[in-house]
Amino acid sequence: MARSGGNILRKPASPTTTGPKKGLIQFFGEVVSELKQVTWPSREETVRLTLLVIAVSAATGFALGLVDIIFTRLLDLVIA
């Protein structure tokens, strides 16, 4: 069996920035850089998709309410 010449449990290389402040500054700098690359939706698209989410949520709520009413009445028939 071949053996590796190095230590298996080596510490990872230290980052170029040290300390919690520099780490936070680097993190937020990367966040800003990523947000600049985002393709944001237009106002019309945002409104349209928001209305679609509201409509689908209302339809789902209505359907689940209807199923709940049906099961409640069936359970009342079985118990009574």
C-alpha cells in the first residue's frame, strides 16, 4: 500500500485577510458584487407575478377549505 509523504491532518492555509472585521468587510464586498450581477425583474413583471401568487394562494386556500368542509360533514355522518 502506498503512503503519502505529507501529514493528513494539516491545517488549511490561512486566508489573506485576518480578523473578524476584515472577514466581514470581504463578505459584504462580495455580496455587493454579486447583487450587481443580478438581473432584476421590471416593475410590470413584479406586479404580474405578485398577483399570480396571490391568485394561486387564494385558489389553494379555497380548495383546501372545500375539502375540509367535505371531510367535516363526512365525519359528522360517521360519528352521528
